[in-house]
Amino acid sequence: MTTGEPLIVLDAVNKWFGPLHVLDDVSLSVGRGEVVVVIGPSGSGKSTLCRAINRLEPINSGTITFDGQPLPAEGKALARLRSEVGMVFQSFNLFAHKTILENVTLGPVKVRREKPAAARERGLALLDRVGIANQADKFPAQLSGGQQQRAAIARALAMQPKAMLFDEPTSALDPEMVGEVLDVMTSLARDGMTMVVVTHEMGFARHAANRVIFMADGKLVEDASPAEFFANPRSERAKDFLSKILTH
Amino acid sequence: MGEFFRVLTDNGQLFVDGFTNTVKLFLIAAVGSLVLGTLLGAMRVSPVPALRAFGATYVNLVRNTPLTLVFAFLVFAVPKLDVNIDYFPSAAIALTVYTSAFVCEVIRSGVNTVAAGQAEAARALGMTFGQVLTLIVLPQALRAMVPPMMSVYIAMLKNTTIAAGFSVLEAGAIPAYMAERGEPQFAVLLWITIGFLILILPLVALQRFLERKWRVAR
Ligand SMILES: Nc1ncnc2c1ncn2[C@@H]1O[C@H](COP(=O)(O)OP(=O)(O)OP(=O)(O)O)[C@@H](O)[C@H]1O
Ligand SMILES: [Mg+2]
């Protein structure tokens, strides 16, 4: 599964929001093709960790390396890095004034300067892959939540990213739509995409993840295989957290 | 009633000259302030603190200065620095400088109506600040910007009359000329009011058109 040097490496990363220490000396490495699920109580810093990886959130100290290069601070180099890391948000964030197909082709055409025809062809193929090819010409507001999130995944994939970040991609969905989004994510994982996924879907963590990271109070408390983590959580925080979410 | 129309027909050239300059002043300052105001608006929402500070300072300084003072500064003070500009260009610059502050604020508040997640998703795709603004944020902000922007421009159309006090023959200067000719002031003022109402009609039509064109699908 994991080959060569890791794709994402965080080394002693610290981040404060004012007095709040949201990332406390976090070190983590994610191998190529690896799927890492991040769990932990609300406010533990999961989103911040995820957003630090494509520098939507700058960090105060430590280093983050992506594909062997330290994250650029700003400008064109940072934009290029972001184009290589797909991101999927809890609230979808599809561009409201663009059709679904335009959402998927905008990045390749404007950021990568691809030919519109080629981008369109790949865009349609991606929409087909996530099962919403027939929605291509609609606007985001006309789609269900599950369809919107699948479109958002297609939009990220259209950039042909080296890794994908998911920040609670199913938390804003009605229960009956969670499955369709997780199915797409599971198939991505199976195809060898490197993924960092913040989620409360323990089924996905068990079946699709290579590793589970447990965070609490900005610290990375546990880092284990799913089988090990769910069977034998070592810390009290993790035991406590699991007992709360697994009982229902 | 005959007397009322005579005031217009006897002094037709003066009305034409006056309103022509009003329209010219308006058009030049409208384009100028749209460009300058958009640049200032972009500064105010940019990630660079120095640019944001510059934009905020400009707006607070200019918006809180009476327009007459801005005119006086450009028409009287600037030529003292050995910069020779005519009354008309000075007036156009004064209006542009002043109106830009208001255009900037309309743009900034329009941008703030667009959900933060839109810009965030665009940045995550690797778009530059300029692309995020022009491809994602501004197109969605336009609809919300149209009504306040039109108010700014209607106010500016009326503000052109201040140029009369600085030797520019525009509509606001007509009453003084007519007084010299001994024409009845009431009729003159009424005609000028009618003139401005006619000039405002296209702006109102433009607002209707744009609001319809940029109606957002929600
Ligand atoms: N922009 C911000 N400014 C100030 N504080 C912030 C900001 N963003 C997040 N925080 C705070 O930082 C802490 C960590 O936030 P983060 O969103 O990373 O947590 P999380 O683990 O994703 O929580 P959740 O499960 O609720 O999404 C929280 O206490 C949050 O209130
Ligand atoms: Mg979160």
C-alpha cells in the first residue's frame, strides 16, 4: 500500500488561535496511497489539521512537507500546491452561480489552462463516475445534498490531485444520503488515492482506512490501524470517545 | 404656460450646453470611479494588510470630507503646486476621487454577502486572489450591489452641480446665467429639475435590467 517516501509529512506543527493552542506539536506522515481517518471530539483541531495541509490555515511553527517540498508560503507556488491537493468540505461549497459541469471544469480550465473541450470530456466522465452525469447542466441548488457532495468530489478530482482532504464530508447530509457519498469515497480509496478524512463514520474508518488518528485538545493522541484502535484504544480519552459514539 | 415654455426655447443653447457638460462630467466620473472604486474594494478584501489599511484610510478620509472641499482642493490648491489643470478636468477628478470611496464600500459590502466557503473552495482549487475575486466572488456579489450602486450614481449625477461653483458651465450653473438675463427663476429651476429627472430615467432602467439579468438561482 505505502511505497517510497511519504506524500504528506507534518513535523512538530503548532498552531494557535489567539491563546487557544489548536495544534499542539503534531507530527504525522501519510504515505502514498494511504487512507488516514482523523477522529476526535468537537474542537479538538481536526478541521484545522486538515486545512493546514493545503495552507488554508497557516501554522505558527513546525514544518509541513508535501511530495518532498515544504509548503510554499504564498503566491503562485502555493496556488500550484493547492491545485494538487483536492479538498472536500462539510458544506459542499459548490460555486452557486455555475452549473455542475462548470463547477467541475472551472479549475482545470482557469488554473491548469487546459483546453475547455478536454476539461469538459474529463468532467463528464468524472460526473459519470460519481453517478450524477444526468445532473451536469443543473445548478447546485437544484441538487440533493448527497448529489452536491458527489459533485464536489468530482470537482476536486478534476484537478487530478495527488491527495484528497475530506472535512466531515457527510456531516451535513440527511442519513439516507450518507451511503452514496461514502461509496464514492470507498471506491477512491480502493483505487489508491491518498486520503485524509475527518469523519464520524466509524464504518468507513473500519473498512476503508489504513490508519486511524485520534485527536484531543490539539494533540495527536493515538495513531493505529483501525482494527487495533477500535479493539484496544490505549488512552482514556479515546476509550471515552469511542464509548460515546459506538453506543448509538 | 406659454411663458414657461418660452424660458426654455429662448435659452435653448444654454440648456443644451449646460446639460451636455453635466452628462460629460457624469460619464467620465462614472467610469473613473467604477475603476478606482473597484480597485479600492479589491484592496479592502485582499489578504495583504497594507493594502487593506490603505483602502480603509482612503475611504474614511474621502467619505468624511465635504464634496465642496474636495473640489476646492483640486481646483484651487492643486494648481498652486504648479500643476496646471483646467476647471473641467479638475471637477471630473474631484467627483471621481469622492465617488470612488462610496463605490468601494458598495463593492465591499456586496462581497460580504457571498458565503466565505465560496472563496475558500476556489482557493483550495489553486485559484489566485484575482481569479477568486473575478470568477467566483464578484459575479455572485453583483446582484446585491446593483441597488446601492445605483443610489451612489444617482447621487453623483446630482453632485455634478457643485462644479458650477468652480467655473464649470454645467446644469447647476444655468440659474446664475438666467438670472443675469432676467428670466423667472421658478421656471428655470423647474426646467432643470425636469432635465435631471430625464437623465435619471436611463439609470433606473439600467438598474431594472441588471437586477433581472443577474437574478441568482437559489
Ligand atoms: N478561525 C478561527 N478563529 C478562532 N478560533 C478558531 C477558528 N477556527 C477554529 N477555532 C477554534 O479552534 C478549535 C479547533 O477547531 P477545529 O475546527 O479544528 O475543531 P474540529 O476538531 O474540527 O471540531 P468539529 O468536530 O466541531 O468540527 C476550536 O476550539 C475552535 O473553536
Ligand atoms: Mg471540524
